[in-house]
Amino acid sequence: MAQPEDPPRFAAIIVAAGTGTRAGQSIPKQYVRWRGKPVLRHSAETLLAAGAQPLVVAIAPDAADQAREALAGLDSIILVDGGETRRASVAAGLEALAGEQPERVLIHDAARPTLPHSVIDRVLAALDNRPGAIPALHVVDTIARTKDGVMTGQEDRTALARVQTPQGFRYADILSAHRTWDTATDPTDDAQVLRAAGGEVAIVEGSEKLAKLTFAEDFAMQAPPVRTGTGFDVHALAEGEELWLGGLKIDHDKGLAGHSDADVALHALVDAILGAIGNGDIGTHFPPSDERWRGASSAQFLQHAVSLAGEAGYRIGNLDLTIICEAPRIGPHKDEMREKIADLASVQVDAVSVKATTTERLGFTGRGEGIAAQAAATLIREDFE
């Protein structure tokens, strides 16, 4: 005999009807790709995995195509047109669930993509004893009252909390509260709506991971705090060429052949930095087909890569370089190379490592036909301590 299916744990609503203009993106922030997916999809997947059924997503009336693309392949989703305000969008979502009559509903902001399952569980558990529950964090900073740029007093932070979403409610209670809301000022969240109708709202532990993406810098701050890249380059040794290596001109009977000065060591470092920020390689930025770079100093290539890392929000953590050749001997030049590279990359000397090895006379480097270099770069997000 077939066993009856367990009833859905809860229904959920994601509010995604805003324009997100403060985020400084070319499209509404809920559809911007963040950590490999549209922002909206992150919390949608989490809520569905936690048992939400159905999941209502309130969107702008002209954003249906963007929403369908962002949520492609996900089941149990209902798209509804949101309103001009957050409350109107939530009300539309609640009305869309009227035929389902779920016992409980979670209401979440699309701009909070990282949603821990533990927070969902705490909010739902609190609804056993209260008609509403919200996740919140303690306030740790001093909260000042100000006027005209001057501090006029301060609040008791022990009596304050930072409210997050998802906020949970018994469905019948929050639906009724929204239907009877008649205050001229729009609420900033649904807990205010329930409290205005006389409902009690429990507070459960929130999570710092529930950070809200509001401004352009929020998207940058959510980038990985540390990124790494590797680089590898080879150039042939030839008669009549100057030998530039690690930013230094070294006396040798042969030099490296190439379109620029062919500094194989700096080229490997450039590729390592560009690789760490996912911005192509040295050939992308300085193609050998471009006559501007004929005979050019590779020092400017390295400085350009460092500047691109800075534009991406990263600084150089350390650079690790290995030069592979039989000759010339690198040992006598290592310290000066480190100093030169540190200067070009705007880092301390102890953030640069220069090593050398041979291939025991095997291969093209062993036969003295060329020099190879490999490098690794570690980049640290500018705001990361």
C-alpha cells in the first residue's frame, strides 16, 4: 500500500520585483551573476532544497523573461507580478498562495543570496509557539543619534537587533495582516505588518552570511578574499639578442628572442596575475601582432597586470617565480631580481620569491636552446584584513 506523502514543510515567497538601482549594475541586481549564478537563483535553490512548496517569486511585470532564465530548470515555482512597493509585492505573493493554504510561509529578499539552512530551521521551529519569527543579529557598534552632522546622543544597543530575512509566519495570520493593513507609511518588512495586526514576533539567531547586496561595493566585497593564478612562459635563446630576465639586463653570450624584450620571468608573472583575476593572458593585452610592443620593456606589462588586479579590487599578496635554465646562473642575480619585481608590483621584497632550477641537461632548456619560467601569484581582496 502506497504511503501518503508528507505535507510540504512550508511555502515561500521571494521578493524580487525591485530595480536595485543603488547596486550600480546594468540590470536589476537580482539577475546579476554572482558566484556563478544569478543572485535570485541562489536563495531559490536553497528554499526548494529545504522543502518549500510552492515557491512564489514576485517580479517586476516586465521581467518575466529574465526571471524564467534565472530560474530555468527549477520546479514548483510560481511567478507573480509584484507591486510598486515591497508590501504590495508580498501581498501579491500571499494571494497567489490562497489556493494552496499552506500552514507556514517564509518571506525572503532576493538580495540575500546566501541563505543557511540552519536559519530556515530556526525560523520554522519558532512558529510552533508564535505566529511570526524573524532572524536577527545583535548590534555590536555604538549607535549614535545625529543632527546636522553632530552627535546628539546614543541608543542602548542591547535593546536593538539587526533584522534579516527569511521571515516566517503562520500563513493565515500574515495573510490577514496584509489584507487589513491600512497605514499610509509602507513597512520595511513583514514583521511590522504582523505586529500592527496584534501578532507576536519571535526573534531567532540570524547569520552574518545573510548579507544583503545593496550597493556596488557589496558585489565587490562578496568576491573571494584570496585568489591565485599561475603562469608559464618559454622563449628561445638566440645570438645577437639582449638577455632580459626578471627585469634585469644580464650579460650573456645569447639573449631571449621575442616580440618584446622577451623577459620570460616577467611574462610568467604577468600571466599568473591575470589568471588570478580571470582576465586573459599576456597575449590578450599585449598581442605580438601589435607593433607598439615590438622591443617593449616587459616591466610595463607587469605594472599593467598589477593595475588590473587593483581595478578588480585585489592587491598582490605574494609572487613566487621559478626560472628554468642551464645558463646563465641565476643565483648571483636573485636578490636584485626580487627587488626589481617588488618595485614593479608595489610590494615588499619579502612578498617576492625568485628561485632557479635546471632540467639536468634534459630537454630544450637542458640543451641551452631556451629559458622557461613558471610563476604563482596570490592576490588578496583590498578590504580583507
